[in-house]
Amino acid sequence: MNKILITGGSGLLGSNIAKLASSNFKVYTTYNKNRVSMKDVYFFQIDITKKEQLIKIEQIKPELIIHCAALTNVGYCEEHPTEAYNQNVLASINIAEIAKKIGAYLIHISTDSVFDGTKGNYREGDIPSPINIYGRTKLEAEQRVSSIHTHSCIIRTNIYGWNKRDKFSLAEWMLNKLTNNEELPALKDIYFSPILVNYLVDILFKLQEKKNEGIIHIAGSETCTKLEFAYMISEVFNFDKSLIKPVSIHELGLKAPRGLDTSLNVSKAEKILKKHLPRVKEGLKKMKKLYEEGYVEELKHG
Ligand SMILES: NC(=O)c1ccc[n+]([C@@H]2O[C@H](COP(=O)([O-])OP(=O)(O)OC[C@H]3O[C@@H](n4cnc5c(N)ncnc54)[C@H](OP(=O)(O)O)[C@@H]3O)[C@@H](O)[C@H]2O)c1
């Protein structure tokens, strides 16, 4: 059985990859500040900004590394640029160097925030122009990784789904508000093309079989505003949509600027995978089904 090493196993994407990989791989997963565990997965603590700690990965010698760890809080990155640089750029350099050293295929996870959001429907060849520290550090990470280790693939995405830890993805935050009968402010002027994390994981497994190199956009095949996303959630999960209040990004006074439309064009991925990527409502229906089937309980406590 091939060995897979996932960084950021306590995070949204990493924990879902770890859970879904265990039937096909021997799974090794890192966490840093938030200790987690999972059946059939070997979790270990490592700070990947500290090069000397990566010896553990060298000893495991995985054939595949999926690098999910990052500092993802956009507002926090803006106020802590050095920390953002270390965790998003330096850590990625460390992972790329170790992947090269041990000859592992590397899937590096990036973001739609590398674009400025002025046009939307971004293709892989469009020139990135990030407008906040998070986006800038993620873009620099992409560039450094691909120059260090060419046997790698950069995945730009935007995700939602069920978290292992008690923290909320966008969809979980919206569901929590609706469940508690609280008013849900939703942005009417921010467009994105999110994909359910479970769908992304399936696609990552397919891409690792093909060993694609270069940049690939993996997102939903549909663009919507965050307000439309909230309405779709209320419809799929049967909540009262009158709790949803349209707001503008300009009313929020956020710490970091946000692109207005960072939606990703997924034609390249659809061509590689020979299938259409899911629309938003399809992902939300699957998210509900996962809950009903006990997936969330297993992810959190299994
Ligand atoms: N969530 C989204 O909407 C979204 C959108 C676009 C792109 N992405 C990208 O997708 C990837 C995964 O995002 P996510 O939402 O799953 O992230 P997340 O839930 O915020 O988790 C981040 C993970 O990174 C780990 N980490 C951070 N600094 C570390 C360090 N120095 N050493 C080791 N581990 C460290 C954290 O470990 P501890 O918690 O244990 O410290 C945690 O497991 C990231 O590359 C992100 O940029 C996410």
C-alpha cells in the first residue's frame, strides 16, 4: 500500500483527505497546535516552518504528499504578515524541498485569492494579482514550490464542508446561524465558485493517479454570491430564509480587502477528468446526505 503524507490534518481539507484516504493508502498526517486523532490514520505533531522537524517526513518517505497546511485566516494574515509569510511561504518551501529530496509527488493546495477579483471566471493562464497578504503569500508559495519541485501540481480552490474540529467552514457557519434562529448576514456583492471538500478530495485522488503537473483550478462549476449560497443552504437544509439578510462587503469594515469575484474557470480540470465538476446545490445536497449518513459524527469522533 502506498504511503500518503497530508499536512494540516487538523484542518478542514486535511482531515477530510485523511478520513477518505485510509481505505487506499497508509496515511500519515500532521497537525501543529490542535492535536487530533482518527482511526487508521497516523497523526503526528510537527511545525513545518521549522526545517529540522521535517526529518520525520523524510523517515516516513511517502510516495505522495498533499500540502494543505496554511495560515488561512485572511484578516489575521493581514495583521500578522511575518507569521503569514512563514506559514504560507517558508513552510511550503520546506515541504517542496523535502518532497524533491525523497522523490514524492507533491500536490500543493492554493487558493482563488491569488486573483484580485476584478473579472472572475479565472483560468490557469490568467495573471494573478492578489490584493491581500493571504493571497500574496499563497501566490509566492505557488511560485516557490513549482520552481523547487517540478513533479508537483498546484491546486487553486475554494472549499466548504464539514470540519473535524469545532470550527466552522462558511457553510457550517451559515448552518449554525440558521439552526439557532439567528439573523444571517450574507454578502450580496462577493462572487465565488466553491466546491464541497469531499468532491475536491475525490478529484485529488484521481489527479494523483495521473500525476498531473502545473496549475489546475478545482472549484464548483457555478459562480454565485455568498448571499445566493446562503439561500441555497436554507433551501437544501429546510431553514427559514427570512433569517438571511443581504449585506454589502462595504458595510463590514474587514481587516483585509477582498476580491469581488474570484470565481475559477474549471474547464481544464473537466477536460483532464473527463467529467463536469459539481454545481453548488449538488454539493450542498451531498453535504446534507453526509450528515444524515453519519459521516460528520465519524469525522469528528471516529
Ligand atoms: N477553507 C477555504 O475556504 C479555502 C479556500 C481556498 C483555499 N484554501 C486552501 O486550502 C488549504 C486547506 O485549508 P483549510 O481550510 O483546510 O485550512 P484550516 O482548516 O485553516 O487548517 C489549517 C491547517 O494548517 C495547519 N498548520 C498551520 N500552520 C502550521 C505549521 N506551522 N505547521 C504545521 N501545520 C500547520 C493547522 O494545524 P493546527 O490547527 O494543528 O495548528 C491546520 O491543520 C490551505 O492551503 C488553504 O489556503 C482554503
